[in-house]
Amino acid sequence: MIDYNDKRFRPVQNTTNGETSAETIFHYKQEGVVLTCAYSGGRIVTGHLIALVDDDGGIDMRYHQVNDKGELMTGVCRSVPEIMPDGRIRLLETWRWTSGDGSSGSSVLEEI
């Protein structure tokens, strides 16, 4: 299992229906298989996620955030990790809004 505790990530790619950007910073905390995170930046005023990490480092998460329009947005996401040549973690994400239009998308986050 990958240990995500105290690691920070930044989006490097997102579909147009997403709200995170390169200005959004995710700060992960992990205890056992339970992962939590606070994030903000760019269009995100504040956000949180809670997740479970599987044996391969995959992350099954639920998230909620307040955007710069004052809207409360919620969603689900599955992240699959890759270890980059320099040892940092890249997360390949597929997600779906459970609020708003219910659309789906994908994003890529990299450890900073």
C-alpha cells in the first residue's frame, strides 16, 4: 500500500467540467486505510475528501467543496496511482459529480 500521509498534490490536467486547476493544492493525511484531505486554491474556496486506500494504493473517495460562486459541490472519485521516474506519485482520476449536472470527468494530479 502506498503511504499518502502528509503528501501534497496539484492537478496537472482536468476536463473542462471540473473545478480544480494548477492553483488547487491537496494535502493528504492517512491513518491505516483511511485517507482524508483538505484542499483549496483557484476556483475552490475550500474542499475536503474522505477515502479508503486499497492494497495497490488505489483511492476510493467522496468529496465536497465550495467553489468561488458560493456553490456546494459533491462528488465521487477513483484514483489510480503511478510512480513517476523521479519517485513522485501521479494520480489518474475518474470522477463524477453527485451534485450539479451529474457529469463525469477525469483529472491527473502529481505530488509536489
